Amino acid sequence: MIKSSLHELLPLNLSTGEPFYRQIYTRFRNAIADRLLKPGDRIPSARALAEELGVARGTIEAAYSLLSAEGYVETRGQAGTIVTLGLKPGLHAGPAQQEAAAPTARPRTAAAPVLHLPTPQPLPFQMGLPALDAFPRKLWSRLAARTIRATAHSDMTYPPYAGVAALRNEIATYLQLSRGVACTPEQVFVTSGYRETLQLITGALFKGGDKVWTEDPGYLPTANALAQAGVTPVPVPVDGEGIRVELGVQAAPRARAAIVTPAHQSPLCVSLSLQRRFALLDWAARANAWIVEDDYDGEYRYVGRPLPALQSLDRDGRVLYAGTFSKVLFPGIRLAYLVVPVSQIERFAAVSQTMFSGSPALTQSIVADFIADGHFARHVQRMRKLYGERRKIAAEGLDSLLGKYLRVDPQPGGMHLILRMRGRRSDKPLADAMRKDGMYAHTLSQRTVRHQTQPGLLLGFTNIDSAATMENLAQRMLKLVSS
């Protein structure tokens, strides 16, 4: 059941002329029609949702009134507003939703290994790690114990190759309401991480000799994985508005795909501008190409609300949306997911069944309960606030002691800071010295393939727990940079 924490979801699209109340109404209507919200599920109060979205309460009430008038929801006094009991599946589903309908997800069949949570002490400034000290381990343990106690014989067979049905449903619900990703559970494929997601995409869509745009600077394992599969990565430069589409067209106009990080470009953290988003979608439609949207940490934006996904603008079914639980929960969970266009469900199902044996179903079931019980949305909200605080502590601590040598780049979101080297200093010597001193350091030059960028360091801030910790680390860096 989706709890009242749903008000944390539903970002509004400011770039469209559609009234806010209609956007809210449409999101709820589609979620109900797709059975992502089920009869009896409670929806947020008008006041709570208005507060979260920053709109007038009357806007929410107008949307709810329309939903009520059409029979989607009903008011139950102190119990609040719920999805109408007895609502028939697919009620009022529009043509797009009916077209997207696919066979009912397979019932849960799963092996039940005990979830192992290795938690080694992270290095200072280590990237890619969420705040491990803030993860609700006690709550997680209770959910895990509950899931284990409920394990039946049928849950101990081989796991579904595309993912446990309950988790696919919860992912589809969350994405539709939080990121604007229109999808059904059948479009969701659960994998054991981003690299497996990329293997699935490569196996289903690419063949040897294909060219694929990659961002430069970017996430190098992407290009390496493509090259190992016989696909040619084409590095395309990135500036303050994201990937430069026109240069990609010049370099490889008939490329098979583009792999991008629109919410927070990895590693520069810039957001792909609306103009570039439309240009990229237009190129994909004309070239019959695919766009892989890697939304690895799109939830963590500290200036305004999280941006809607690029997939929400796709009208031609060219975008594949990739997400992960490593950044919002913990990396040891080894769970990610891919949303494919409706036209590609059967192809990806066949490739998934051939290539993979399925992720541990017990882990998937725990995550499904974590989302369904409302804990996931609350956890993301808490982490967004915590990371905003830790980001400020890290930036101020670095600037106060190292401002003479380094400049902290302002970014709207993400889980790491970029420190630019003042003057013409190389970023490699300082990074090497930091690693020898027991700190993590990654350089921008390491992320660059062909197009030069200003030297800088990439430093994770999510596990910096106090100003005192930051001051100590900055002092250690000062000794290294001034020597």
C-alpha cells in the first residue's frame, strides 16, 4: 500500500502549459488505472501535498475533486481520502495505457538466501557511497525478519529472471509518481547493478561495430563495458548544459544510441538543459537510435525540486531509463532496474532469460516491502536534507582552509563535490598524495577521454558527519597541497 508519504512524490513539470491541477490529476489517474495504486490505498491530504509541492491548497483540491467526480477516489472522514473500494481494474485507462498493457507479472518465485550486509569503514571523501551511518538498519532488520518468516515453499524456487513481481510493481509506482516516468511493471527489469543493466541493453539492442555516444568527461566503466562487447564508444564533450548534441551528430550521426546522465551529469553534476533534452530526443527519433538515461542519483537535488526524468518527455519510445538502489539504500544490496519501451518488452524478456538467472528474491522482497510501507520515500526525504547539510559543511570547510589553492564548484545536486585547481596545477599529484595519506581522491583528468577539461578533484561528502571531521580532513589536505 502507498502511504501518506506519497506527498514526497509528484514533481510538477514547469515547462509545460498544462495546469498544475491537471498534472496532479493525470498522475493519480494513470497510477490508479495501471493498478499501481489499488482500491483502499490512502492518498495524501490536500494540505500535505500542497505544502510539499509548493502550490495553493485549492490546486490540490481541484485535482482531488476531479478524481472524486470521476469515481477514482472517495473520502472516508478521519481515515482520509482513499482509492475507491471496488474499483475495477483498468477503469478509465487511456489509449496509451491500454497499449502499454502486458501479460500479468509472474507470481513471486524465489530463492531465499540470507541478505549479507558488508559495511567496511569508507575512506574519507569516498564517492558512490550513501550515508551508511544514517541507514535505518533496525527497521531494515525487522522487515527482513518478517519476510523470512513469511517465506513459503514456492518462494524457494528459482527467482524470476525479470525480477520479483512485487518489486517491479513498487518500482513502477515510485517512478511514475516521483520521476514522471510513465511505465507499467512489465516494462521494469530488475538487475544486480548498473553493469548488468548495461549488459542487458547491449545484448538486446547492440551488435558488434555499433557506435554509441558517451559523455566526456563521463563514467569510464560505461565506455569500457561497451568496448568489451565490441561496441565503439564515441566520446561527446559536455559543457554547462550537458552533452553537446550537435557535436555528437557531427561525430557519429547514425550512432545506435547515446548513454547520458541528464539529472546530474557524471562527473560534472550539471543538468541537461531542456533545449538539449529536446535536441537529443529529436536526434534519436530521426536516427532510429536509443537513449539510455542513467538516473543514478536524480533524487538528490538541493536547489529546487528533483527534475523530471528525460523519459517523461519521450513521445517516440526511444528512451530506456536506468536506476539503482546503490545510491539511495546501500551498494551491498546489488539491485538496480531498467525501464524499457513497451515495444521492447518481449525482446528484453527473451535476452534477460538467456543471460541472467535473476537477483536474490529475498532481497527484492525486502526492498518491495520497504517501498510499499512508505519507508523508501521517507528515507529519500531524510537523506536529501542530510546531504544538503553535509554538502554545506564540506564546501565551507574546504573553502575556509584551501581556498587559496582550490575552488569548490557550485552544483545543484549530486553526492560529490568538484574542487577546481587554481592556476595551471595538475590534479594528479594531490590525488596521489591524498591516497597515500588514507583519503579517497579521484581526478577529473581520469574521467576525460578525448576532450580536455579544467583539472579538479572529485570528493564525496555523504559520509562527512560533522564540521569537526571536515576541519580535520581539510587540515590534512592543506599540508599536502602546500608542501
